[in-house]
Amino acid sequence: MFHRSSSQELADLLAREIEVLPAGARITTHRELVRRFGVSATTVSQALAVLTQQGLITSRPGAGAYRTAARPVARTGDTSWQQAALELSHHIGSAGTPRSFRAPALLHTLLPSGPDVVDLNGGYLHPDLQPLRALGTALARAARRAEAWDRPPVGGLPELCDWFAADVGGGLGRHDVLVCGAGQGALATALRALAQPGDPVVVESPTYPGTIAAARSAGLRMIPVPLDAEGIRADYLDQALTRTGARVAVVQPLFQNPTGASLSADRRRDVLAVARAHGAFVVEDDFARHMAHPDAGPVPPPLVADDPDGTVVHIRSLTKVTSPNLRVGAIAARGPVSARLRAAHVIDSMFVPAPLQHTALEVVTAPGWRRALAALGSALAHRREVATGAVEATFGPRALALRPRGGYHLWVSLPDHLDGGELASAALAHGVALTPGENYSPAGGGTRHVRLSYVAAASASDVDNAVRRLAGLVSET
């Protein structure tokens, strides 16, 4: 059995097996590879990502990975010199924190599941939850517009900027909004614009893997600050900003990923007051704004709506509530920082393609947009109830410290004898894809948690059956 942890070694071994297969042949499932080689699900994910980049395989969501058509490939020489050339941490005279482009936890969230695996890992809506008819109609209408093929303004279509400004609220105008390529791109742009390599940045602990990856790629030093049921701790935030001199903090104020916590009214005021006192920016990742459930009650406005002084840089996206392919989002900010963000965005990507922007505008201005959001909220609430019942039956009544009434995930505490990474690997071997808690740790290391997403599976009953299937693994000592 293969016991080495190197994803590159595993990729090399699999490449030799795959090269002899005919085009279109289905590759062994992710689940079987974990079982066969005795490695973690993350290691397999990284190896498959390497093979995809090499053009050996292609992934089809819900169906698995397949051998690509064979094509002539120029002989590769000795590329071993690149390892030293790419090393960023030992330059003579270098200063600060080296940038890192390893993002295994983020790649794990994009891992396609085969037909024999129930996906409780993914963060995008299953096609049955997506507004596919509305998206198709919007795309067709946008494609017929002659202006859809003109170069758009750098900051985004004025009408789309207007819509985002009104949706965010707080008296923002179109000139305060920058249309960007969804939430992850906005987050990466904001961190590079607001901080220099080597600077400290405060992040929640645990936090979204995309935040960790964006901070590392920008060469920033992450300063973890804990959360409780009311969100990030303002007292610890104050201490972190005082101790490190950080001028940027990243928070998810609503239905935080992975814990599901939302900032209380008092905590919102305290966080903003602490940031203002230190002259620090708060990057507000408002990813779940349109994923509130019907029983959530009044959802508080974004932090930026209560911030006339420009402390908050607000991020939101349409991707989570539509399709992973509608990669359109916005950054909203007041003051001189807007010019910095706009310049960083131009350097990163020039502009978001006009056909995509026009499609997004058609979607959000259609008569059925609000109805679609309401229907999604009801579907999410139903899945949440099913998932919560299955988790409590399988992991025990104390497994959920929070039962968020929004978002799409649960943060499950494990018994003392279980490790999140080990459980995720064992679960995959039993046909269930979970996310290990270690993927959300800014400092690295294991944690006795797993995150359970209930939006990527085909149905609520699939979620229920998959969670209950884990009972035997949970009871093992």
C-alpha cells in the first residue's frame, strides 16, 4: 500500500497508470484512491489537480474524472532546476513573509465528487437549487445586446454598480462600487491593495480557506483571533491590533464560514469602534447576505452601511446564490481607498467581461429575482433541519454549538476519540465527502471538527442518509 504523503509522488504514480488508458476512460474515483493508497482526501485532491493541470484528466461534476484525448506532447527536459528557482523563502537579503501559492484547503472545496459519493463538502448550490431557467434566459438576453461585446468601464457597468450600491445600502453610490470577479477575486485584490508583503492581517479563527490562501499569496502574516457565538471577539481584536500594529482585519459578520456565527448588534458596534481607534480597515466578506432562512428574523444591514468614515471595505458576490459560473461580485468602499482598490483590480484582471456583467444585471433585475431568493431560503431551511437532525442523531446532542438560520453549513464538534482529518478520509471511503476542520485553521494543525455543507448534495434525503451512514465511524474508538 502507498503510504507516502507527497501529492506529487502520488500524481507521478497515477500518471503512469493513466497514460496507457484510452481517451474517455473513467479514472478511479477519489473515494477509491483514498482507500487504495491509504492517504488523505486532501493529498488525493492535490494529486488530481496536478494531473488536470498536465492535461491528463478532466473532471465532470457529478460524474468523476476521465482520461483526456491523447495528443502529441513535446518531450520535457530536466525541470528539476525550477524547484530552487521557485523557492521564495530563502532569498539572500529578503525580508518579510514569503508568499505561498499552495492552497490545498481551497482546492479541496472545489473537488468534484463522483456519482458514488454524497457531496457534503462543496460550497456551491446543486443544480437542482440553482435558478437555471432564469440564468439561461438572462444569458440569452445579454448575448443579444450589442453593447455586451463592447469593452465595459473598468469599474463595472454603471447600471450594475447602481444595483449593487442599492443592494448594499448605507447611501452608497455607483462610484463607491467596483464590479469584480466574485468573492474570492475581490478578497485577494483587497488584501493586496490594503497591505504590503510581511504585514500582519487579523483573521477569524477558524476562517474560510479562501481567506487563508489569499493572505498567504499576498505574503501577509495571519494573526488569528477567536470567535464565540456572537462573532469575532472585539476584546481580542483590540489586543491583536495593539500588539501587532495590523491595519487590516477580515471578518464574515453574517453566518460565518465555518461556524455559522453572526455578529450581534453590540459586537458590531464594538468591532467597528476598535478598528476606528486603531486606524485599521475591516474587510467585510458578506458572502451569505442572500442566504438567510425564513426563520432568521430581521437580518442586520452590512457593516459598511453603518460606517460613514470608510473603515469598512465590503465584499459580496452573486455566485453563491446562482451558479459557480456567474462569477460576478462587488467591492464597496468609501474614500481614497476606492482608488487603490480600483488600481489593484485593473492590474489583476483589467475588467470583468461585459457579457458576464450583462447576464448578472439581467438576473438581478428580472421580476422573479426576489422570488428565487425566497424559494432558495426555504429550501435551505428544510435542508438545515434535516441535516441538524441527522447530525444530532449521529454525533450526539452536543455536536452543534450553533444552529445558524442562514448560510449552508454546520460546524460539527467531534467526540474526543475522533480527528477531523481522519474522519473525513474514512467518510470518503464510505461514500461521503466532508471537509476536515483543519482546512479552516489559519495556524494549521488538526481540530476536532468537520464542516458539513448541505447544498451540494442532490437532495435533503441524500444529506440525511449520508450523515447517518457515518454512525459506525463515529462510534469506533
